[in-house]
Amino acid sequence: MPNRFRAPGRVNLIGEHTDYNQGFVLPIAIDLACTVTTEPAPEWTVTSRQFGETCVLSENGVPGERKRGHWTDYVLGVVREFGSGRPPLHLTVDSAVPVGSGLSSSASLEVSLALACLEGQPIPPMELVRRVHQVETDFIGLPCGIMDQYISVFGRLGHAVLIDCRSQQSHLVPLPAGVEYVVINTMVKHALATSAYATRVAECAADAAALGVTSLREAVISGGRPRARHIISENARVLEFVAACERGDLAAMGQLMFASHLSLREDYEVSCPELDFLVDQAAQFPGVYGARMTGGGFGGCAIALVNAGDATAFEQTITDAYQGRFGRTPGVYRVTPSDGAA
Ligand code: ADP
Ligand code: MG
């Protein structure tokens, strides 16, 4: 009998691009997850159902040293970190998280793989988060924040998780009843997505230096710098959103989501026509409280907070509108705030 390990993707309700600025984020783990099954094997090997490929990662049981610019890089990074010195496994990956759409298929893959390599050996959850995050920054070479790995481990059914990325502490935020979280996938990923991410990380570091602070988390005035202005205002919006959540003020939550989108579009400049269209359409739909792009931007997904009774009609309307405008069928997922892997 093979063993199975599972870790969810996530959608960030608010707090975009704030994680690598040591700020606040408010993601939920979702009911789309990556599953890894393990079986003893002569070499470390991996099969991905989504990529339809099987690859060998080791020689004489020793995992390779280098990235190959291939989907298996994430697997190799995790195997090197968590599997070294133990007998090799064949890993079978099967994921419901759409790949490369901003719902963090990568972190759900990394966390489920790490658990698979550990095969039930206990690990403090925060150590798991830090080491998996390190695989992404050091081995993959993506200067990302800690949000994706954190929420994949610490998500909780019915809750969002307010993460302070400076202290790496978090607390659970119960979500109000009567709403649905509808994710709409543009089904595009613009070429700019990866390079612009690194550019924004560098721009934020430069703004922080110019403002005389160690990170934009510490900044209180932007000095007219649009990137800093987004981070400062977005951090404030996260905390206002949590307060609105706690008093069940769906209208205020929705307005903060629209404000977040505007700031990402105008000040941070990471949106794109497809995302702007989805958010504009959502704003015109009576049952929608709010909507915004979610994830890194330049494609990927938008999220809408929708009155429960109106969600089905909204999904149909937005699908038709997007098809009419871009000639492409969007992915639509109604997600449930779910438990993390821990
Ligand atoms: P996302 O927003 O989905 O996290 P990323 O670009 O960060 O997008 O990560 C996508 C990468 O993660 C893929 O190119 C692949 O290397 C890896 N990946 C994710 N899901 C799978 C899967 N089911 N099988 C194999 N590799 C996967
Ligand atoms: Mg990712």
C-alpha cells in the first residue's frame, strides 16, 4: 500500500506583494490540493500526472546537484532538503491546483513532497514552512515571501490566517457566513510575470533604502513613491479587512478588495487587461461585495466575494462576459477555506 501525503493551494484574500516586504497577508488554504504517493524504489523518481512524465532524480541514490530548468526542479529541491540520506522513493504527484495560476501549485507541491520524504516522521510545522520556503528561495531562486508555504501548512477550515511576515506569527480569523469565494482564472500568464516579480522585489528594497527603513513594513510615508505607497496602504487594508471580518461587515470587506485591486493596478502596476476586466465585471454584478486580482499578477486569478445566493448566477455571467471579450473560457472555482497540511 503506497502512503499518501496532501497539501492545499491557497487564495490570498488581501495583502498582495506585502509578504516579501515583511508585511501582513490574509490567505485561506483551499479545497484544491496536491497529493503525493510514495513507494520504495531503487532511485529517486517522480511521476507527475499533470505533466504526464516520469523522471529520475538521483544516481546511486544520491539526488542530483543542479536545477535543470524543468518542472522537476521543485521536486529535486525538496528531495535534496528532506530526502537526503534515506532510501529512495518513487513519488507520484497528482494535483487539483491549476499550475502557474497564482493559487500556489508550487507551495502545495513542495509541502506535500516534503511530508512524503519524511514519511510520517514528525516535524515542527514552522520548521517545515521555513525549510520548504528556503527550497524556493535558495534552490529555485525565486525571491518570494513566506506566505504560500505558511498557509499550505497552517490553513484552517472556515478561517483565513492573518500572517505577520516580519514576526512569522499568525492568528486565525473566522470568516463570516453567507458568502462564497469565487476564483476566476484568466487562463493567461503574461511573459512579464516572473521578471516583474524580481523587479518589484528590487524596487521595494530600493524604496526602503531611500526612505531609511529596513523594509517597507516599517515605512509610514511613501514620499510619493508608488511602490511604497502600495505596500503601506495594502498593509493598512489587511488590518482593516480583518476588523471588518470580525464585525461581519461584508460591504466594508468588499470595498477594501476593490481598493486593493486599484492600488495593485495603479501604484504597483502588476495587473493586466484580463484581470482588470474581471474585476470591473464583478463590480457591476449586484451580488458581489468585492473583487481583486490575487497572486503575483500579470494573469493568473481574480477572487470575488459573493453573496451565497448569487454565486451561481455570477459564475455564469462572468464566464459569458470573459468569453465574449477574450474568446477564452475562464476557469471558475468556488473555493472553501480549508485545513492546511499540518
Ligand atoms: P503557482 O502560482 O501555481 O505556484 P508557479 O510558477 O509558482 O505557479 O509554480 C508552478 C510550477 O510548480 C510548475 O512549473 C512546476 O514546476 C511545479 N508544479 C506545480 N504543480 C505541479 C504538478 N502537479 N506536477 C509537477 N509539477 C508541478
Ligand atoms: Mg508559486
